[in-house]
Amino acid sequence: MSIRRKRLSPEESRSAAIEAARRLLLASGPQAVTLKAVGAEVGRTHANLLHHFGSAAGLQGELARAIADSVTSSITETVERARAGETDARDIVDRCFDVFDREGAGALAAWMILTGNRDALNPILDSIRGLVAQLSVGHEEHQVAESTLALVLNALGDSLLGGPIAEALRLPRDTARELAADRLRHRLERDRELG
């Protein structure tokens, strides 16, 4: 008896592959996000995934785009709530740090850089530029860009080395988050005073 595969539209096939890649990223790290592994997860051939993504780098780039896009709307909403005094800067910091740590964006970005796949970072950079543009409406763009730069670099560094460094320095694990929240809190308060 033959097993019939469910026929998926091109968009459904791409979405299924990206979700499988995200699961592999979180379970086993960025090195596990290969066309072969993703194909096995979704019951598709290597050739089928090549057709949709062009290469493993293309798949990783689309994964990076999916992660970045899903998060920027959440961060935007949290920033707007913080600006209105409805939530604390720590919520913004936690959301950003979680993306890089728990959602695997930090490991994926580092992997792309180390393997020479810098072009796959473009979706992340585009998403960050879009986030800054959106958050700059009615606010000083340079200040939003500076805050974003500091937050992203802190989150990336913390996702890669935060645990071991905090432990070596005998500091609580969330010290980097609290320091970033203090800086952002100060910036938001200053913006409210000026606005």
C-alpha cells in the first residue's frame, strides 16, 4: 500500500517548512536547520525545499524573517504601551531578550555570521529598520535608533554569553536585562518629559 502525501499549496509548503525549521532551531540549534532535516520534519524532499528556498541559506534567511516579523509587532505594541505609561520598560527588554535567547534569534544570527551567510541577516536588519521607522513617528528617530541598537546588541550578547558571564561574576542571571531596562526606562521618562 502506498502512502499518499497531502498536496500543499506553495505558501502552505513554505510555511510548514519555516515552522519545522523554527522547531529544529529551538530543539537543536541553528546547525540543525538543514534542508534534509526540515524535509524530514515536513515529509518533503530536499528538491522540493530547494525549489521553495533555493538553498539552506535561503531557508535560514526566511526563518530569520519569520522570527523578526513575528516579534517586531509585539515589541512595537509593548513600546507604545510603555510610552503611554501602561507597562514598564522591563517588558520591552524581556520581549527583545526572549527573541534572541528563547526563540533562537541570537544563535541563528551568530551562526549565519560565523558561516559567512551574512546576506541571511538582511531580513532581520530590514525588520529592525522597519521597527525603528514605526517607533520614530512622533519621536526623535536618532534616539529611537540608539535605544534599539543598545537593546539589540545587549540581547544578542546576553543570548550568547550572558549566563556564563553572570555566573562567573556571581551576578543574578537577569542582571543584563535589568541594566538594559534601567537605561530604557530613563530614555522613556525623558521622552515623556519632552513630549
